Amino acid sequence: METGAVASAGELDVAVVLCAGCPPALVGPLQYLDWLGAKRAIALCEKLGDGSEPLPPVLLRMAQDGLAFFRPD
């Protein structure tokens, strides 16, 4: 979204569900990330990763500012 490749989080989630083989009964990756929470996602990345890849800046900002891709209704 930051690069303009997709217009919204919803558009990206639909693309993953329809085009990348994500089961339609499940939510898309960004909706799942909102459910999980950015801070918890970062903790899991740090626990499971080897530290060779940097975390996405958008994820770090989301954790710091308490943001989400989707706003609750």
C-alpha cells in the first residue's frame, strides 16, 4: 500500500484469498494480522526468525502507534 501497488488492505486481502490459494473460509493476511496484533506479530517474528531480515517499517509503526489495517465497525 505504501508503494501504491494496491489501493487498500481489503484489496490486498481479497487478492491473496482469490489468487494465492488462501482458503476463502479464512481471513486474509492483513485481517489476521489485525486480529493477532502488531506487537504480538513482531514478538513471533523475533522468536521464530534468525534476525537476518529486518521487520517491515509499517509493522513497527503499527505496533508503536496501536494502529490496524482495518478499523473496527
